[in-house]
Amino acid sequence: MSKTAIIIGAGPAGLTAAYELLTRTDIKPIIIEKSNDIGGISKTIVHNGNRIDIGGHRFFSKSDVVMQWWQNILPLQGAESKDDILKNIQYQNKKTSVKLSVNGPDPEKVDQVMLIRKRLSRIFFLKKFFNYPITLSKETIINLGFFRIIKIGVSYIWVRIFKVKKIESLEDFFISRFGTELYKTFFKDYTQKVWGVPCNEIEADWGAQRIKELSVSRTIAHAIKSIFKKEDSIEQKKNRYQPD
Ligand SMILES: Cc1cc2nc3c(=O)[nH]c(=O)nc-3n(C[C@H](O)[C@H](O)[C@H](O)COP(=O)(O)OP(=O)(O)OC[C@H]3O[C@@H](n4cnc5c(N)ncnc54)[C@H](O)[C@@H]3O)c2cc1C
């Protein structure tokens, strides 16, 4: 008698688990979903004929296996879609043209396509726009202002000298790594808005998993490197802080 696996939730995790069980084992997956849709918080809804993502998603992963997995499900676009063409006309092919995948599907003909998009994400903070993911750029420094930069620097040096002893929550994790001032400036409100949970109620492990490679020294090194070389791969493996 074959086994059955009950999966709670038809978000990306539940759907992926079910797909893997179906394709690799003889275990029968049954997904139980409480809402009327599949896709969880990564779902795309159709509103007045427009497809809209619930959380402004773009797909990236540091893992080649994960990237390949999703590209098998949604192959990269191989032809320009209507909006690509319109944007190219508007910007006279300057800023928007994307590298299309050879033999990839045409998004005007099929739905199962991973669209390749140039994107600009920004955080509106202190009545100014900051690049997101946060970069150590000239704009960031000007936007923050001299006094805040000094405060950030002092509080960073402080935690380097007087290390946080117990790292229990995500808040402790951020403070221990970046200092209180940088945490309050960039991570506290933003993370709570995205995940709906305050940083002091999220486990420290979450931070360690998602942003283990991020540090102030790496950010400075990345800023210097990016003056000379722009990252343009769709994997965006070198992207800095990505809580989303
Ligand atoms: C604003 C925002 C932007 C984001 N941007 C990106 C991005 O750009 N790139 C990226 O890779 N990730 C992004 N993410 C993260 C990504 O959305 C999540 O990592 C991913 O959706 C998690 O998938 P999941 O299946 O674990 O959970 P979810 O997507 O949360 O799915 C869980 C599912 O389980 C169902 N469920 C819950 N409880 C029950 C229950 N008791 N019984 C039955 N069903 C239940 C829910 O209805 C839901 O459908 C973003 C998240 C947010 C909030």
C-alpha cells in the first residue's frame, strides 16, 4: 500500500514538496489549503485583466539547484512581451532591453514563462528614497546625513567592542552585527512591515539563514567593487540584504 503525505498550505513550499513527492517517490501528496488560491504570499492575482503579485516578487536564489528547479517549471522568456516592446519604444532601446533566453517561450503565447525584468526597488524612508537592497552608495550617505552616519559608525564600533552576549531574537542578531543605530535605521521597521512580526519576536536563526553573508565589511568591499563592475546576472547571487 502506498503512503500518503499530508501537506499543509499550497504556498511555494507546499507545492514544491508535493511536486517532489509526485515526481520522485510513490508517496501520494495531499495539500490542504485554507484559502481559495494556491501560491501563498507569492501568488499572482488577476485584477482587471492585469496580473499583480501580492508582494512585488522577483525571483532570485543563491542556490543553483533552486534556480534550476524553478527554471524547469517556468523557463526564461525567449521573446519580448508586449510591455517589453512598449518600453523599448518609450526608452528608445536604451535602458530596458533584456537578454532573452535562446529557445525560451514567448510570453505573449504561453503563461508558463519566467519573465526577465530590470528592476529598481527603493525604500521610502526619512522622506527620501534609498536603494533596496541597501547599498553603500553616495546617495545613501547623502540621504542619511552627516550626524546619522556618525551615530551609525559609533554604535557599530560599540558592538564590535562590547559584543552582544545573548543572541536570541532577530533584533539581537541585527544589533550584534550592525549596531543599534543601523538596525533602527534600516532593519527594524522594514522587516516588521514585510513579515508582519516585530524583530524581537522572530528567532535569531531566521537572520542567520537569510543574511549570514551580510556584514558591514562585506558591504564596504561590495560598494568598492561595484564602482568598477556591475552585477547583471539574473541569479543576483551577490545581492545584499534580502528579507523578502
Ligand atoms: C512583501 C513580500 C515580498 C517578497 N518578495 C520576495 C521576492 O522578491 N523574492 C522571493 O524569493 N521571496 C519573496 N518573498 C518571500 C516569499 O513570498 C516567501 O518566502 C514564500 O512565499 C514562502 O512560501 P511558503 O510556501 O513557505 O509560505 P506562504 O507563501 O506563506 O504559503 C503558506 C500557505 O499555507 C496556507 N496556510 C497557512 N496556514 C494554514 C492552515 N492552518 N491550513 C491550511 N492552509 C494554511 C496559506 O493560506 C498559504 O497559502 C516576499 C514576501 C513578502 C511578504
